[in-house]
Amino acid sequence: MRPLRICLAASEVAPFAKTGGLADVLTGLGRWLGAKAPAGAGHDVRIFLPCYQRIAESGVKTTPVAKMSAIDVRFPGRTIRFGLRTVPLPQSDVLVHLVDCPELYGRSQIYTSDGDEALRFAFLCRAVLESCQRWQWAPDVVHCNDWHTALLPLYLRTVYAWDRLFAATRTVLTIHNIGYQGVFPDAQLDVIGLGDQRAHLHHGDLREGRFSCLKTGVLHANKLTTVSRTYAKEIQTAELGMGMDELLRTRSQDLVGIVNGVDYGTWDPATDPLIPHHFTAEDLAGKAKMKAALLQRLSLPHDPRAPVFGVVSRLTAQKGFELFADSIPIFLQREDMRLCVLGSGETKHEQYFQWLRDTWPKKVGLYKGFHDELAHWIEAGSDLFLMPSRFEPCGLNQMYSLRYGTPPIVRRTGGLADTVEPWDPATRQGTGFLFDEFSSHALAGTVDWALRNWRDQRGWRQLVQNGMRRDFSWDRQGPEYVALYRSLLPAS
């Protein structure tokens, strides 16, 4: 089998532009695809990303692409010019192609509430296809990610249908979080050059004077994926489909769930450059040292017998932190335990964790904001990881926690259900603790169950080792994408 020509298009790619897990997934998948292919040669992978202002100002060295410095893209009543620059994907031979257009991307934020937000990402879609045309490079697959690139399948089927270069090109759309759909007034269709294509959009939305980029992608992509098997089922329900469940059910035969991979080059306690003490499943001495170091860093007293609970998260409603109010204070009051929290987000959640810190200053440590090194310390130094999400398309932190010997307490939803197995002390099987009902009572019962198991340190060691030995690497997850891509190729 020959290597594939794969075009990956997204609004985020780590480390250049990142607000969440999407950026890590693009980096991990792109790196893996570039290294893994028949006969030892990587697939031909080209990643497209806007050249945001933060990238231009970061000092990262980029290289202009020859003969791609002034490409005009025509929209109704307006022509917008871009150039292409490249930057190597770290630890990879794959190049990230930056769409350089200060007119649209020269802003302080990746995402904006500006009136041309639809145009900013429609332009990204057009720039991808214009670049392919000038290279005369025909991708086997254009892999779109979330609403920002979800118009690509429709552009291919309409505006670019004349070009036989793309005759065999197929499209895949991955839904990383269905809560973000790119909904705009339908008047914007004329602005982005799709005014004549209303017949191809969701008619119910158009009747209400709007259109959805994500919904349009779902209508027109050849295959749909999402980031865990359970989430693929959940988004077809009224509860978690965010208004798209009926449409997704009509395309259920084309929708598959593939759990995100983890980059163990970055997240491995045996080699992690961000932690001072390393450890493995066979030798956990370094984990005990990380626990002491973490507590010292957060000015909390150390007692090896007192369990440390870790939280690394965006502090939002999705993550389920309202469940803490009627549960976690009970344990802080009665148990000799520690709680180490890293995150930022909604004011009410930030204020709540500050209240916990102020009320139990010897038991709760808090860092408001994001701190990459401290995130690694919390994963390595905690005994348990709290992740009670209301919904979780995939989640990465529970997989990091497993690798770092930190059994997670999670709600059985989305990717959490697919990656954490319930601990059974009788059989010594399982990797963490799960609950079903979204309630403080259910969370409290699960924390209590975890603490009872903590007291059996021999069993706990087995639990820790079980989790550390699970493999969620891209070597395991990546082949599922390749199989999907190949299923779309025309029969030879």
C-alpha cells in the first residue's frame, strides 16, 4: 500500500496556537502520520493553520514558501491576499503551513467576537484549497476539525467542483466538542461566497435566518469522527447532541468514535523533563518524592499517609465543578487529605476554589491560571485525580493521570467511560473510580469508596500499576485513522 496524501486543517496546533485539547490532537496525529507509513516512509502530511498574531510575535522562525507569497482569494465584492509560511512540527519532519493574512489573523486573540469571524475561518478553508491548486497536490483526504474548517467539504463540492485535481479527494470531519458549532446570520453566506449554495445548507436553520458551519460539515463530509466511542453515541441523543442529534442520527453509519492518542514523548514520568523525580510502574520511589515536592511547592504540609487529590482543568460548567460544593468540603473537614488545584475559567468556580483555599489553608493549594510545569507536577505528585465532568468528548488528563500513577475519579461519560476501568479490589482489575449520576451525592460516594481503597496500600499499588501500563499512545490510536482514510480511497 502506498503512503497517503493527507491534508490536516485546524484552528489550533500545539505549540503554536492552543486553547485546548484540539491543538494537542493535531500535533500528535500529524507527527504520528508523518512517521508511520508503508515501507518505513511517512505519509505525505501537510498541516494548515492561520498565522495568528501570537505566532508572528512569538519569535518562532518561519520560512516563506516559494511562489506562494501573494495569493488572491476572491469573495463577492472583495479580494483577500495571503502568503504561506512553514514551521516544522516539533519532533517531526512534518511542516505546518501558516496562512499569513494579517488582515484577518493579525489580532490579539485566536477567536474573536468580531463581525468577520465567519470570514476568518471560511478564508482558512479557501486558502487550503488554493494552496493545493498551486502545488498541483491532490490530497487523498482533507481532514477537517471542528466548525472552523467544516466548510471545506462544501467548498470542494461547489466552488471547487470544476477542478479535476480534487476529483478523488475525500473529506473527514472530526467533532472535538459539539458545543461549538460556528453559528452565524445567514447574511454572512454572501460574504463568504456561499450565497448561491443555500440549497446545500440546513434548511431549518435558514428558515430561522442562520447557518451553522459545523452542521454544514456534517451534511457534506464523506466521513464523520469524534474523539471517543461513547461520545459518538452521546451526541446522537437529545441530552448531549446540542441540537444536532437528529442530523447525526441520519449519518450514524458514517460516524465513528476514535479515542485521542497521548503523546508519551511529553507525558511520561520516566523521562518527563518538567518533573525533578522520575519513576516507573516497577519503581515508584520517584512518585513519593514528587508528592513531597508538590506539597512543598504549594506550601502544604506533607504526610505520606494523607492522600493528595489533584485538579488540572478549565474551571467551567462542562467540567462538573458545581458537584464539589456539597461533597468536597465534607472530606476536607473530616479527612487528613490535600487538594491541589490548577486552573482558571468562570468567576464563580475560581471564587469557590479560593474559598476552599482560604477555609482550609493547610489542606488546599490553588494556582489560578495555566502553568505547564505545575500541571506535570500535579499529575506526578497526586494520589488521585478529580475529573467529574458533565460531559467529556475525550479528555486527556485522565489518560495523563493513568500514566503518572494517579488513579482518576471520573464520571462515566464520553472518553472518560472509554479510558478508565472501574477498580475491583477482589480481582485487582481496573484503573480508577467511576460514577454515573451527575450529582454531588454520587461524587461523594465515589470519593469515599476511593479513600477506603487508599487504606489498602498493597491493592493501591496494583491499581496504580494497572493504570501506568495502559497504552493510549498514537501508535495504538493512529492506525484507526489510517484505516478510515483508506476506506475512502477509490477502488483501484
